[in-house]
Amino acid sequence: MTESFLAPIRQSQERDEKPQVIIAVVPDEVWKTCRPKQSVTDGLGEKVEAKEMRRRIRGDAGLFDDHDPMVYKLAPDFRRQLKARVMEFNVPVQIVRESTLALNDGPEAGRRGLTPLSDRMWNLSTALYYKAGGKPWRLATAREGVCYVGIAFRLENAEVGSRNGCCAAQMFLDDGDGVVFLGKYGPWYAPERKQFHLTADAAQSLLAGVLSTYEQLHGKKLKEVFLHSRSGIDAEEFAGYRAAVDSATKLVAVRVRTANRGIRLFREGNWPVLRGTFLRETSKRGYLWGTGFKPELRTYDGSDVPRPLILDVQHGDADITQVAGDILGLSKLNYNACKLGDREPVTVAFSDAVGEILMSNPGVETRRPQFRFYV
């Protein structure tokens, strides 16, 4: 299926006029069947068992085998595979479900419930503008020379029981642009703690690669680097990250996670707590509400009691109030949605999407550092 979309893209590269962005309109049937939860099957539609999949990944071939080993080095998910493989042509792709283009807002028009047409057009136009090289907006509160790096982890070949993992980092800059870098594969997952942790060497290599890519693209060094991660960053990891930056660069590690249990805030009246509310607990910890009542829109676009983000400054020195302000600002950098702001900052909200594309396609050799290739 992916190859049928890649063929015309290859042909477009032979033209004198090179496209800046490609739109792939995908039938809804592809969206239903070529998704992450689908099983890998053989040519007859039979499910390939984990033991057999491990054998094929190793390259072992039976007497009558005719399968392509490359199939097992690509993601079975259509979206992840197409976005990864199209990087070869140095052009971002915008994937659109066919039913999304229905001009009617009702479910009878597009075979499913759709957001208002104005929202869909906003999403599509801003995403295309960004992927074509523009910046739809930037933060008024951005500080020059400061960047934010989201750290993401993913198990390698999780479907066959592997415990090896890989890490990816995505950097967001004061101008709203992003840089992506893939780290090393290794035994980073600790089942007893259910967390990923890098060695000092792997952490140094990951951050050094990101900063090197930034200097190549922008020709200058950074003043401050903030690391954002859903899982904790231990002392060994931070020592590795610290070794990747010079002594003049400020480095801070912040754990950013949603409080699924615990503290909630309520206020009088019919509306929930204001979006952007911050509750400081200590000099190193606070609670930030990325969702809530939005005075600019005079509404709350959620359906449950807003849950806060728990912010923990684990390493380095930083004002927790400043950290919260930066993270709230980063929640406004989603160029792919018609929202005033997301629950999570872009460093964390998109870490899974970036990790899935980078890490689930080990057979793809060409990887682009620009964030617009991953959204």
C-alpha cells in the first residue's frame, strides 16, 4: 500500500518544479486496516507468530521462503511508514483521510462525525504552511538562545518481546522551529521500575547530536537548554547530558507528566479552573493546568475535570514559575490543530509521534532533522 503512494512521489522528483509539500489523500479503508494495532500477516493473510517474526528479522530463511526481509524493518502502520520513507525525497507529506474533505459537517456526509469545516480548513492550511517552510506564528514570550528538548523512548520490536529500546530527542527553539535526532539502541528499559534510562555515554551522544545539528542549521550556540521528559532523569543520565554542553550553557532537567490521580482544583460558578493556572508547591515542583476555561473563547472545550501537569525540576537551577510559563507557551506551538493551546507542551505531546516514526522504521536510512517531517 505504501509503495503505491511512493511511486508518484518518485516521479515528481524528476520534474524541474519540485514540490515543497505533498498531500496524500488516503481512503478510509486504509485508515481502518493499516494501523498500529494490526497484526503482521503473510501473503495468505495469516498472522505471523512472534517466534517466526524473530526468525525473519534475523534474516533466517527456510527452504521455501519468499518473503522480503525489508518488510520486517518497516512499521506495519501506514502513516508511520509513509512519513519515514518519504524523507528520502526531502519533502514533507500531509496525510489526509478522504472523508475529512467532505464539505458537509454532518456525519452523513463523510461517513463519520467531523469537526466543523472551518476547523478542518484551519488545521490543513496551517499545517501545509508550516511544512512548506513557513512559521504560522511564534511565541511573544520566547527568549533568545533558549531551547527545549523533549526526550522520547520506544521499545525496539516490542511486538516480539524485545527489551531493547531507543531514544529520540526533539528540540524546539525560540523561533518556533524544531530539530529531531535519533539516539542509540540499547537495553534502556528497566522492567522492575517500568522506566527507560540511558547510560551517561548514550545521554551525552544524544544531546551532543541535537546541539551539533542545531549549530549546523543556525550557526550559533545556545545559552540555556531545558530537558523535558515524561519519565524521570537520573543522576547518571544528567551527568551525560551535562557533558554534552559547555560550562557556559545552563542545563536544566524537568519531568513533565499528567496527574491522572491526585490534586484537582474547582472554582465557584459553572466553569472549571482557568487554563494556565499554576499552583506552586515548592521551589522545585508545581502544578500547571494546560486545559480549563479559556476566557478568549468564553468556553471550556473539554468534557471532564481538568487534570494538571506535574512539573518537577529534577536537576539544575531554574525558577519553577518561569519553567511553568515556558511550558504553557510551548503548548501553543501545535501547528497541526485548531486550538488555543494543548494540555501538554509540544516537547512532550509530540514525543510519541516522533519516536514512532523514527524508531519503528529501522530499515529507513534517510532521516531528516526538521520537525515538519514528523507531524
